[in-house]
Amino acid sequence: MGITIKDVADAAGVSTATVSRALRGLPNVDSATRERIQRIAGELDYVISPSASRLASGRTGCVAVITPYIARWYFSTVLSGVESVLQSAGMDLLLMSVSTPDGQHRLPPAPRLRRRVDGVLVIALPPQDSQLQEVLALGMPTSLIGLSMPSVPSVAIDDVLAGQIATQHLINLGHERIGVINGAPIVSPYTAENDRYRGFEQAMLGAHLTVDPMLEAYGYFTIAGGEQAMTALLTQKVPPTAVFAMSDEMAFGAMKAMRAHGLTPGKEISLVGVDGHDMSEFLDLTTVVQPVQDLGRIAAEALVLQLRSASPEVAGDSIRLPTQLIVRGSTSPRRA
């Protein structure tokens, strides 16, 4: 017969309930006892049964991640940070996308979460989104990524500041006719998009520069969209001398359009993005880097803390992570 939890308990001189709590990472077990139990379980090659553990605890051992997109770089990178924490905690991940590739909404997530997960991580949904409100109403431990709400643990960057930093860099280089590649022409419900544009406006107005509607184009946060947006800016009667793209992926598309017009990024026109995409260094793009993987990791750690704590409010902080301007060859001083 295989090793049982009673064998581990007898060897450690504790009850089977204590062994169960220690190996599942639950509270009310002192650190020395927990370490001894883990060591003995390892020596005996005992692994706690997931199904038995879940039956005993009434928990599923699973966390839902709700996201508007999956394939885009930001969201997939956030997920890698989330997954690393959940894997270490011995928890499974249930991924739910609330939008289809063509932008149509899927079935709302809240009805599908009951009795399937122990907690929820939400990535970048608008705070006023009805689906988010329904999820919060379930009363499950929840952690937010890329947005902040009262009384809900969250981690994000200051997107207003990111937009300011990117735009101010261009201003400091002597540029005055500065274009912007925004997300969409309609009012966006997404916090990051609105905040980055606000940062752009604040930097421009603070330098007494005109925010020219003719120098605003829309890239829909895609590479193809960025290419189309930059093409529109380049065909203006008087093109901008510098452009702020509100994401690196739109900046990549903008670079393609510039080269198609015989222009070199950073020579004839300066270009700055936001994100710190893996390809930004390879493409020599100046960008405001955000710690995307850390956003996922810290949010997941906050959720695990809620799940393991008798007082979930200890994980109720809203955390702002810093950003950093990385200057590369796509920006240069304005030519006289």
C-alpha cells in the first residue's frame, strides 16, 4: 500500500488535520511544524491528493482569470506572471475571455464562476463594466490588474504619468508639432487609454503647446492599426515632427509606415511608445516601460494571500508600480 496522510502524521507526531493544513498552506500551523511536516512528507514521498484536499476544504483549488483579450502581448505577459504564482501555490487557472476576436461579448462570466473557483483575477476591465460588477457581487476573493476600485486589492501603473513622461521626452527634445496615435475615435471605457491621453494633453498644455486634432490618429492598439494611423499623420499637409504612440505595438506599425515613406524613425520623425514590449529593444524604440509580468505576479500573490488568510482585508491595498523611460534610437532632438 502507498504512504497515507496518517503515516506522515505518525512520523511527525501530529494529527492528520495538522498535516493536511500544513501541506495545503493553510494558517494555524507554526512555521517549525510546517517545515517538519513538509520535510517528512518529502522523505516519505507523500503527495496530498488534490481531490481529497478539495473535498475536505470545500475549495476547488482553482482561480479564474477574466480578461478582455488573450493573444495581445500585454495580456499574455500579465498571464505569465499570474501563472507562475498560482503554479507555486498548487492552484489551477481557469481562463475566461469576455470578448471574442471580433469584439463581440461572450457569455457573462459571473454565472459560470459559482462553485468552480475560489477567487478571481480581473485584467483591465473598465471599472463601470456590468460584467465586472456582477463578478464583484459574488463576494469572492478578488484582485484587479490594470485598474483600481475602492476596497478591492489591485495593482496598476500610473497611466497618466506614463503619457506625460512619453510626451515630455519629445518636448524636451525641442518638438512642438507632436502627433498622437490613440486607441479609437469613440470614447473609450478603458482606464489606461483615457489616462495616457490625459497625460499627453497635460504635458502639451503644460508646455503651452497646441493639442491639434489634425495630428491625432487611431491605431486600435494593434500593429496594423498603428501603421494606418501613422500613414494618416504622414499625409497631413504639415506632418508632425514627433509622435506619441499609446502602445508599443501601435508604435511598431508606425515604424513600418515611416519606412514605407522612406523615413527613418528618430531621424526625420521621432517616435515614442508605452509598454516595454519584448521587441522594442530589437526595433530600437524609445518607450516608457511598465513591469507587466510583475503586475500579474503581485496581483496573484495578493489573491493567494486572501485565500489563505483568515482576514482577507490584509490584502486590500491598491499598489502602483513605477514606470521607466528607456531612450533609444527612435527619438532625437528636433532639427532646426
